[in-house]
Amino acid sequence: MRWEDGRQSDNVEDRRGMRMPGGRRGGIGIGTIVIALIGSWVFGINPMVILGLAENVGQLGGGGVSQQQPQVQGQRGPVQDEGGRFTSVILASTEDVWQQVFRTAGAQYRPPKLVMFEGATPTACGTGQTASGPFYCPLDQTVYIDLSFYRMLAQKFQAPGEFANAYVVAHEVGHHIQNLLGTMKQVQSAQQRTGERQANQLSVRLELQADCYAGVWAHHSQKARNWLDRGDIEAGLNAAAQIGDDKMMKRAQGTIVPDAFTHGSGQQRAHWFGQGMKTGSIEACDTFRQTTP
């Protein structure tokens, strides 16, 4: 992926190396992730509750409540290290693509912010932690990411490659698109009126749509910059497949419980990411009406 000459986003805040208010950095290890995921899949417990995150768009049925968090101000301006520059360039590319898509539809795009952190950081949705993975907080319209997730994606989830990492950022921006379009609130409202199984199914459709929106970004960014090779595209599709609920459950507990899916199977996630890449169309990403796969 030839990203090095891309512009960096002005909407990035770097909190890496900063301590949480109260003097702690608050890191959580891989073991906590496994405990949280097993709790979710075996007992039907929202893993964000176990990890202490009040609200996360991947788990809208959890009934999270906004928490007052201490204010933290990280570094603004261009990022110097490679991982930070890469993330900033990818965010800038999503800004360019979605501004054009919204403009074509006669609307104005308001880009999200992105915060890079280590261990833990305050957010409008509660304390964001490394163990929760990258996430989008709709209350402050911000993507939060600990860049160590890129290493975890390659080593633990067998999904290496720069485009695999770019897919992760684009997926979270896809949740921002859902927030702007009102889809997120509609899904949350519907989840509150239904049972756990149906709420999980709605969460799956929301996540698959964010995957498709990530594919829409990939389609248009490739058209504009021609920065992807075949191997990059395969890496992105592999990443979508490797972080499917079935693969995650298999790794964590050895069994698969489809009724507990909240993000979709690997096959579903790869399909919808590919759908977005193939069509480049928001209209092709209606995962709520087209329920197969």
C-alpha cells in the first residue's frame, strides 16, 4: 500500500505516553480481552461492561450511559512516527472520500476526530481501554485507537498488512457515517424494544454495514490514488474474515454460538467489505434489508 506521500489529517489527537487523570496509565492485557469475550459469548454479558467501557457502537444494546470524564488534551499537528503517520494519512483519505460522497448527495460531511492512546483514556462514552480494541464513540464523534492493535491483528488474528490496518480505521469511520445518517439511533431504539437475540442480530447488521462503508472508502480511495495492489485487497478481506465472531469465539472458547454474534461471521464481514469495494455505493450497503449473508 503506497500511502507515504498522502497528507495527514488535521483531526488527529495524540495522547500516547500521557497518564490517565489520577496518575495511572491503566493498560489491560490480552488475558482480559479473552475473559471479556468469553463472558459475552457464554453468559450473554456485554464485553464493554466487563472492560469498563460505558458505551461502544459495536454493542449498542448494552444501554450505556454517558459518563463525565476528566478532560485530557493530547498533541495536535502532524505525527512523526510511522504508525501514527499511517493512521493519520488513512483518516485524511476517509475525509476526502466521504466529503465527495456527501457532496454528490447534496449534503455536508462532518469528519470525526481520531485519538491515538496507550492503555486507557477518557472518552464521552466512558473510559476507553486498549482491551476493547479500536472503537467509535458517538457522543463525542471520535474514533479511539491504541496502535498496538495493529500488532495484535497481525500476530493474534493472522491478519497482517497495512491495508488490513487501514480497514480497521475505515470501519470505525463507517460507524461515524451511521451516526451522521441516523442509522445508529434507529438501531439502538429498535434494540431497546426487543429481546437479546434480536438485539444481537441488529448489532450484526450495523457492524456489517460499517464493513461495507469501509469498502466504499476503499473503492473511491483506490480510484483516486491507485495505491493498492492485489495483495493489499486480499489482506483487507482476510482481516475482515479473521475478526468475525465465529473465528473469535473459536479462538477464545473452542465453540461457536451463532445466536451470540454481535459483529457477524468472518464470511459475512468479508462479503460486505467486498460489496463496498466492488460497488463504491452507500445504497449497496443496506445490510438491514438484504439480510443474507
